[in-house]
Amino acid sequence: MSVSRVTATEATKALIAQLKEAHGPLMFHQSGGCCDGSQPMCFQLGEFKTGAQDIYLGDLCGCPFFMGADQFEYWKHTQLIIDVTKGRGSSFSLEIPLGFRFLVRSRVFTEEELADLLAG
């Protein structure tokens, strides 16, 4: 079994492809509440400086996705499903000027999925 901590909807995949075309390699960081609540923020790769307290959750459409360790404690049993909606958030994320914003949908991992994640 192979399960990811972070995945994307089809609409998100399309928007990420558009952003890659315009900005090159990207990265994501799950905001911990600054600016626009708790939302995934998209940056050009390396534009957001991660630190020792940031946890790499995996790649989202080929883009590394990080979250702060304190926030990960709340989400560690949950798969993040990154979606997109119309509307301008108040963050510095690259999709904002296009009139969209990323958001998190989620589901709790099954016991089998969680065991697979912890074993890997």
C-alpha cells in the first residue's frame, strides 16, 4: 500500500501546471494561521525558507510540500487534499493574483494507511 500525506484535486493539478509555466519550479508551505487563516501557500522554489521545525510531507505535483512541526502534530493522522476555489485570499501565495486560492480538504487515514506511513 502506498499512501501520500498530501494529494491534489484535478482543479489543483491544473492550476499548479499553470503556475509552473509562469514561475518555474514551485514549493508549498501549509500556513499556520498568518495572513489568511491556515491555508497552503505556493511559492517559487526556495523563495520560502524552511527550517529545522518544518516537516516535509511529500511532493504535490512535483513540488515539495512542508508544514511546521507544531501544526503537523494536529494533522499527522490526516491526509491533506489540496483543492482550489475562486476568490482572493490575503496571502502572498502565487495563485492569488489569478483570482484563486488553495485550500485544504482532509480525511483521517485508515489504520492500515497510518501503519504504512509509519513503517516507511
